[in-house]
Amino acid sequence: MPVTAPVSDPAPQTGSSHTATTGAKNLLDPGFELTLRPMRYPDFYDRYRDAIKNTWTVEEVDLHSDVADLAKLSPGEQHMIGRLVAFFATGDSIVSNNLVLTLYKHINSPEARLYLSRQLFEEAVHVQFYLTLLDTYLPDPDERAEAFAAVENIPSIREKAQFCFRWMDSVEKIDRLETKDDRRRFLLNLICFAACIEGLFFYGAFAYVYWFRSRGLLHGLATGTNWVFRDESCHMDFAFHVVDTVRAEEPELFDEALNQQVTDMLKEAVEAELQFARDLCGEGLPGMNTASMREYLECVADQRLVRLGLEPVFGSQNPFSFMELQNVQELTNFFERRASAYQVAVEGTVNLDEDF
């Protein structure tokens, strides 16, 4: 049976100016609140300020050593890298479009919109990073053109894109979330965005990157991925906090039907990502194959379900020790990076909440 997730942060503060200026009472009430004082959702503002401290640029990523490493790869590994950068080239564009067309329009909090504005900048940096990867890794113009058109001509990537559109497009043409059904459609969009795209598809891609790094290969790719990983973890955490806030304000939206839809969505996402794994792994590579990736994806999907207050459905364990190492390295090294690694130093503590 689904369980109700606790809201880990304090309940949103209320303020009379919000009601006076727009009449909105809850986060998803239609309107365009502009008043930052008194602040109703200070946690969103804190997340915006923290995100600014994580600023990095693509020019700081050194890909020179990767070119030599690419020549050492087997044909199967080269195929994997080609597919991987092709997915990267399209994945963040889907995320960016949804930020602008859906999330910014319907999350009625100026504090949250500040964070979404910052997130859009970070997604643009990710797109630039992946563009640089393609230009570096795929010198042949025809190969680059194929990668940029991956949604149309690579079936395993097309299937992932179609999954996204199935779950996310139903709310795109809704201008105001007037009804409970509208708000449930928005929640499905947000959960697909956070749990499936950023929280599963990208985490699957990160696993391939760290598999190469565990073998001493493609350190430039791993460095940039570390920073993308940090950004995506924060994006996912923000989206889940939006879900927590809506749950606290409108618990009636989280009925059995929505719970089942979310569970079905995660199951579909795992299958879509497994098709991508079959494309990348083929008959299997040393230390990386479709069977292991299935276990990893199911483990991650269960974590997303639990974070959303639902029962896990797979019961799988993480088979990749190098991903556990990645967790430790991010916790211990993130605050030790020099200014050349992050332009603005980060203060405070990090808790990745077993996102692997």
C-alpha cells in the first residue's frame, strides 16, 4: 500500500500580501505572484542562493586527455560513447523546454521562480558541455549530425523521448491549473521530469561515465559529469520539495489513482532506459552489461518511489561499487575543490540522500 511521505521541511509560511495581490493560497493556485516579502517559501529562496555558489563553466573542463583515451577504446566501447553523447545532446534540451513551458508557468512562487531561472542557466551550461563533447569526441560532421538528430534516428533514444512526451505533454497547453485533475496532470509532469528524466535517465548515463573513470579513462568527461551530477541532484531535490509542498497544502491530490500512475511511470521509465542499455552494452562489456544495468536502474527507481512516499516495487541492490565510490568522493571532495574547479566556493554540508 502507498504510504504518505513526510514533509521534511517546515510548512510554507503564509503572508497576507500574497492573498491581497493575487488571491492565491497554495503553490499551484493560478496567478503570477510577484511579492518576495513576506516570503512564503523561504526554502526555495535558500536553494536559489545555494545554486549560485555552484557556478562552473565548460571552459574549465579539460578534454584533451580524453582524445587519446578514445583511441584506446574497443569498438563496443566507442559505440557506447557515441550513443551516450548523443543522448546527452538531446536530454537537457527536453528538460529546458519543460522548465520554460510548464514549471515556470504553474509554480506560483517568486522564490521558486528564482530557482527555476537559475536552473535554466545551469541546463544551458550542460547543453554547452554536451555540445563541446560532441565536437571533441565526434570529429566527423556526419556522425555529429546523426547525434544531434538522435531523437529522430536512434531508436533507443527516440523511445526515451517518446516516454517523456507521453507523460509530460498533457499539461503543456493548460494555461491555469483550475481543477484537481489539472493539478494532478501537472504533478505527473513534475514527477516524470524529476524522478524519471533527471533521476533515472541521467543517473543511468552517469553510471556509464563512472564505469569508464573507474578504469582510468575519460577523466575530462568524468570531471564535467561530476559538476553536472551535482547540479542535477539539486534540481531533483528542488522538484521533490515542490511535491512535498503541494502534498502538505493539497493532500487530496495524492489519491490511489495518482500513486498508481507514478508507480507505472517509473516501471515504464526503467524499461525505456533498459532499451537504451541494450543498445549501449550489446552483448556485454567487462564490468558493464544489460543485466547489471537493470539491477542498478531498478535500485534507483525504488529510491525515487520511496522518496515520493510510495512502496518500492523492484527490491534490487546497486551492483556497481564504482557508483558507491562516487557517492563518497562527492561527499568528501566537493568542498575541497580549488577556484579552478568551481568559480564560487561552496559552504555548508551536502546530503545526497542515497541518490545512487
